[in-house]
Amino acid sequence: MSELDFDMQAAWLRRFSADAQSNLGAFARRLKEAMPELVSIQEKKGFFAKTGTITGVTIELGENRYRLELAGGRLQASIGMVVRGITLNTKTMDPAEWFARLAQETANASAHAQSLSASLQQFMAS
């Protein structure tokens, strides 16, 4: 693990430790804005409530389903392997490791998308 990964994990954990509920909500909404088709937000609503409390977020990246939820005031993180809509296995892990893996996978997806975009632009310019 690089020093940058460690520093990023530590920053995320400090942030979530301060106020897990509101930070989970802010994190989930930011992910949904960035990747609306890949992110779903789980909410808990009271019977007469107009708005709900965000209890979790799920990110679908390739064959991985990243899930972060708040249960009993603590963050719980897992990554499931999904093939053709069927979850084959789910691994529960430390939230710090979860954040690092999500960051790495989104960076890889972003690099792939940029490469594809450059290839398309080159093709169109020819």
C-alpha cells in the first residue's frame, strides 16, 4: 500500500468517525451525482416523513458491488462479486480497505474511459 493510499484511508476514517450519519449521506449523494447509473442510495423513512435518513450506499462497478452502510452507529463495508445479476460471494472488510479499493477501481475505470475517449476522438479526426 502506498503512502498516498494510507493517508487517504486515514482521512476518510477521521471524517466518518466525526459524524458518520451526515458524512455517509454527503458521500452517497456525491457518488450518485458523479455516477447516477452505478449508484443506489438506501434510505429509511418514517411513516409520515417527507425525507429519509440515508442508511447505506451501493456502487456497481464491473463485477463488483461495493456496499457501505451505517449499522448501530458504525460503518460496515463489503464487496460482492456479481455475475449476470447473481451475487456469487460477498466479503466484509474494514472500511479503510473498502475506500482504498473503491478509489483504485474508480481510478482504473476513469483511465479506461479516458483512453476510450481519446481513441474515439482520433478515429473521428481521421
